[in-house]
Amino acid sequence: MASGPPGCLLGVPLSSDGGGPAPRGGEVRRGAAAQALDGEMAKPRYVTFDPVLRPGDVLPREPAAPDPPFDDPRSRFYYMARNALWAGARALGLGPGSTVLMPAYHHGIEVEVLRVLGVRFDFYPIRPDLRADPEELHRRIAAGPAAVYVTHYLGRPQPIAEIRRLCDEAGVPLIEDCALSLYGEEGGRPLGSFGDFAIFCLYKTLPVPHGGMLRWNRGGDAPPGPARRPDRLSTAAFTLHRLLDAARLGGGRLRRGAADLATRTARLLKRLGRAEVVGVDTEELDPEMLDLGVSPWVARLARAARRAEIVSRRRRNFLRLHELAGEAAPSPLAPLGEGTCPLSYPVLARDRAALRARLAEAGIETISFWSRHHPACPPGRFAQVDLWRRTVVELPVHQDLRDEDVDWMAHVLRRHRDLVLGREFWRPRSAARG
């Protein structure tokens, strides 16, 4: 599938530096609250992308009955979600000769985990609203895959009950990826309870240094837990970084400078202590680390987390940001469905590098979401995925943000509205089928 004429991305004109589509003309309408933000705000604020760890959280008190998804005694904690996928896929019997129905929009590490096991892939498209089309899945399931893999993107639930029904009718196992949707629901039922097994990533939503989880929903025994625990010094250093983020959040240059100095000191001590450092969210798979588990403290903090409060705060921050900046910087996650616990506030950028640079100058941490194609699903096959990989920027909406933090992000987004794509560019002009 062609990407469009030279100087275009999927039919949208590119800017002169090749960094993204050219700005659109026209003015946006502004409500009274949003107009107030376009003036000079009193004080810039530093806004962390991840939730922060406060001193009172270091020694959590576990509840008698943890909230979902931590309420199943058969769940197993791992260092990252990829470790959980490795264990679950092997327990499911996936290997050479197996074909998995896989979303074309993916991080890439989950594809690599299954590829190392010998799995082949049939990639299916994702709609502009970040949801799979059950009719498309029904057509592909008829070919008899070994499993169907479904990802809940950025907190938005897939039509997972319908997909579960399709899998049951065909006798095909369902793998549910909740790495981006720890506390989501569909029809009042927690995400992660629909698949034959589900995987979760803890540190994307909770203030922990690492952590993934496997929830085993099939009959029989769950896979055995991981064999090794992570290095204590490395865990302590990552934990200190989360604590220092609490000092950075909402602060000015002085507080940020002091926290940055402490971070550099912690990294030096970690090197001097020769800690075994295993990074999180890396794009390369290290098979030697797939049997790595979590610190017991991480599992304890996860079980002690207050689900309802976290969901409420994240939804409130998302809705406030959308209300104040939504016309200047609309998000494909809006409007929020009832079961959505938003991981972030994603926008589509005309020039992603330029937008992230402007936000960073304002003290706002962002993520360039899933920009790399895995070789198994190269560019050109799925126009919508190509557009997302080129444009999506995530802004934080985590539970530790205050109204002032959200207001500052809205102010900066409105100031740089010319770098954000409007809704008219969210769907590529030509759609590809895999």
C-alpha cells in the first residue's frame, strides 16, 4: 500500500523538515475556561509522566481482600509483562507451527516473545477508535489459529465479551494483553478476566520500579512462578527514583535540580555497588531475564493499591485536560467509556519531535508511543498503524497530578496547537487490509 505522493504521509502534506504533516489553517473555538489558560500562567510546573512514590507508600498495608486483578491466588508476579507472556504462552502450548491472530498495532516486544517460541502471525487491523472489529476477527478465526491475541490500548477496553464469544464458538484460546489497562472494565467485569490468560504491567499505572503479572483463567494449575528475584540494590535505586519524582512533580527549577542531583548520586552508587540492572520498557528481548520475578515489596504494594481512587483520579484528570484543551488538542480516547481507566492522554502530532520538544521545555514529560515497526509487520501493510506510529504522543493523567498540573498541560497544548493534528487527519485517506 503506497503512503501517498512524495512529501506526504498517508495523503497528509508534510512539513518542510519532514518531521510531520504541515499545519492546518483555521481558528479553534474556545470556551471561557480554556481562554483563561491562553494568558500567562503564574508559574510553570514540572509534570512527571509516571505516578510518583511518596514516603507514606513505602510500607503499604495489604488489605484482606485485594482489588482485581490481584484477587486471584493463581496469579503470578514477574519482572515485566513480557516475562508473564513467555510463561503463559508456553503453558498454553504455543510453539513451532502455531499461528497467532495478532493486532497490527503492537509494541513489538510481545511479537518477539512469541516469535522466539516459533510462532507465526496473522496480523489484523485496528480501527481509528483503537478497537478491533469483531466481524474482521470472526472472518480470520475461521482459518483456525492456535490463539487470538487482543490488546486493550491505553485503558480503552476492546469489545472483549464479543471476542470471547467468538473464540469459544471456534474453540480457540484467547490471550488478553492488559499491560496498558490495569484497572479497565467491560460491562462491569474487570479486564484480564476474559482471556484464557492475561498479562499486566504494574509500573505503567502504579509507582513501583518494575512488575508484571500473569493471570491464569484456564482450568488446571497455573504455570509455576519465576525462578529468580531481582537485584536488591537495583530495586532500591529504581525505588529512590520514584520517590524523587515526588519532589519534581509540580516543582520549579530549584526542586527539580535538587532531585536530579540525588538521581545522579543514586545511579553512581548503583554502579559502584555493581548492581544487576535490568531496564524496563526496553525494545529488545533478553532471553536470560525471562525467568526474573519481582521484589516481594512490589507485589505487596500492588495488592495494597486503592483501585477505585486511582481510576477516579485518572478519569478526572483526563476529562479536565480534554475540557480545557480538547478542541486544540483532541484525543482519540475521548469520549471516555464507562470502563476506561486512561493510561494517558494521547494526541496525534503533525511533527512529533517538535511537539515533544515544546512540551519538554515546559517541564512536561511525554512518551512517543510505539513508534517502531516489528520486522514481522513492516510499514505499508496497515495505513492506520503507520499513521499512529508516526504521530502519537502521550501526556500524563496519572493519579498524583493536581488540577494545577493538568491546567499547565492544557495551557502549553493550546499554545502549541499548530503542532497537533485535528480529527480530520486521524483516519488515513487509504486503508490497507492485511
